[in-house]
Amino acid sequence: MASSRKSKSSLKAALPAAKRIGLALSGGLDSVVLLDTICKAVKENSHDPTELWVFHIHHGLQKPADQWLVFCEQLAKKYQVHFDFRLLHFADPSQGNIEARARVERYDALTDLCIEHGIEDLLLAHHQNDQAETVLLQLLRGSGVAGLSGMPLHRANGNQGDPITLWRPLLNQSRAELEVYAKEYKLKWVEDPSNQNTRYRRNAIRKEIIPRLEKIQPGAIGNLARSATLLAQSQVLLDRLAKLDGKDLFQGSRLKLAPLLALAKTDQAAANNVLRYWLKLNNLAMPSQERLESWWKDLKVVKPDSSLEWQHDEVSIYLWRNVLQIAHCMTGRWVFQNVPLRSKLLGLPADWVNTAEEKGLIEERLRQGAEKIQIKPNTPRKTLKNLFQESDTPPWERQAPLLYIKGQLVAVAGVGTSYPHLASSGKRVLPSWELL
């Protein structure tokens, strides 16, 4: 930051208008500067106070990690803000890409902390140098426009059912400006020795590539960040084009094969754009060019009555009945929602459910194969197999969670509730399967 005045003006423009905000604090220079500037901004806005929570993720990958936790907790006390942390465990740090694993688990832990404390806006300390490094990393991976767009100033975290928005207030500030600010206000921070290890790609870019680029072209960091902004604008236009090209292809969260193949015959680039946009709508990572080409080979030779299954970004993508669809994880739990007394909606007698719960007689079971249930009045009990066929449920969704109360099948996720168990008056509750 060239000056604290510049810091405050840019920071206010990048802050969420929320009563409660979370801030990820590693203890390093970047997050310490962010904490200091945020606390000053909150203090200036005393007529409309914001509650600030500081979150620290203890990776346990470095010997001084315990000291960093203590440092962050003491810093939170100094600034008089709330503090919480999570401890991560890596079974075998030597296996796989530890950078990627740590990043994913860090975001998951931060998300859990936000949800636990009722926070929907989380501040991260990424700055302009981080953005430049990200662009170079994506370039080396052969990424397209979406990857080269780098990190946005703010975005939804993207996890299914996740209400958290990530904010990066320092994204337009360089590391050098942060150092000037920290020295001006005599801030203290910790140094992670792993940041010096050039065995990690990002560190190698930071320590070896970026300095050389700055010598060749002064201002390279800012230019790379500026390119990311321009590419992000281009991605907005590509998404808009995908909406237009895909107006007859999207079927809810599904993608119809026949019109997609027709588009590919006349404009392969447009078809690729639609397919990528569909993945984006479903919060999935962009596929590599090799994987995308492999998918097209499969799609162009598949028979009309055939099915396909691809594994991508830890989910299964299916082609079934000429429609591409995604099988998300069914991990969840049964919850009971109260039915308003004046409502005409049917529900399970609340007293019956409460008594069963007190006696431990409510359980979730997996489908075995011969279960029957009546979900409509004046109809016979039917096997789940018949009900799934009637509702055209895809095969991979037919292993649905079952709810038993006092040994009786009461509800099936995605199918309905047992009609004979429902009541029209009195205190009532309805079971529903809530994804986690």
C-alpha cells in the first residue's frame, strides 16, 4: 500500500455490507494487515457496528504450527474480536499434492466455522502477487479463460448448499504495499518456513519466476493481475453466449444430448462452451482439454439407448435416456419440519414421532429390495422398484435412504411419506431428507 489512505478507500469498496463477518487469519503478513485494516474500518463505522470473527486453521504440517495458533489467538484478543480455530489431520502428508489437499481442507474447515457461527461473508487476504502467481500457474497448466481469470474479488464458495461468500479486499494491493503498511503501523507477524521451499510450484513461481519477470518488465505483477480482470470480463461474455446457445439444451440441472451434438456439428467451440458452462452451473471444476476430448469421443459414438458414466471432480456424470446428469452425493439426514396447525397439509402425528424418538425407535436404513409403501390415498402399497420406475428415477438414485419409525417404513427420500401414517389435524411434522 502506497499509503494507509489508499488502503482505507480501496478496502471500503471491497467490503461486504454485513453485520457479522469472518476473517481467515494465518498469522502471516497478509492476513495480519487485513485484520488491522478491517478492525480500523469497523471502528470508524461505530454507528453501525460489525461483529468480526477471526478463524485460524491449524494444518499441523509445520513444527511451529502450535505457536502460530497461540499468536493468532493473542492477536484476536488484542483487537478484541471473536476467535475460533480448527485442527486438520493429514494421514500421510507425503502422498498426493499436499498443496491442493491443504487448500481444499482449509476451505472446508473455514466454511464449517462460518456455518457454526452464523457467518455468510468470509474475508481472505489474497493480494495482487497471489493473483499474478495464480495466473502463471493456470497458464502452465494450459487452462482456458476461466482458469486464467484468476481469483475474483468476491464469489460464492460454490459448495452445494453452502451460503458462504468469499471476499478478497486486498486483491488490488501488491505485497510490497502490504509490507509498507505493516512497517508504518509496526505490525508483527509470523513466517511460514515452507514458503521458502521451491519444491512447491507456487513457491517456485513466487521466488524464482516473478522476480525475473519484474526485471524484464517492471510492473509485471500488476499487468498479470490486470490481464486476469480482463479475462474475467471475457468469461462473463462466454457465459452469456452459453446461455443463448444452450437455451434449448438445459433441462433443469440436466443437459440434453441430441441438441448438444447438433450444435457440435456446426460449432464445436460453442458446444465446448455450453458443456463447460453446464459444469459451472453444477459447481464442478473445469475439465482438462484431454478429458473434454475424451468425453466428445464417447458422446459421438454412443447409441441412443445406451448409457455412459464418467468420474469427474469427485462426482459421477451419467448419460441416461439421452440426457447428461450429475449424481451428487446423497449424504444427509432425516429432519422433521413442523406443519402449521391451520394448514391443510397432512403430516405425521408429532406426539407419535416424539415418543419414538425418546425411545430410540427412529432409524435410517438402506434399501434391501422388497420394501413397499403407499404414498397416495386409494392406491395399493407398491414396491419401491415400481415407484422408481413410475417416477422415471435414474438407476443411481434408487438406493435412496429409508426412514423407519417403530419398525415401520414411513418415508423414502425422493419418493414420499407413507399415506396411512399421516394425520390431517393436531400437531404434525413432515419428514424430509436434508443433504449435508
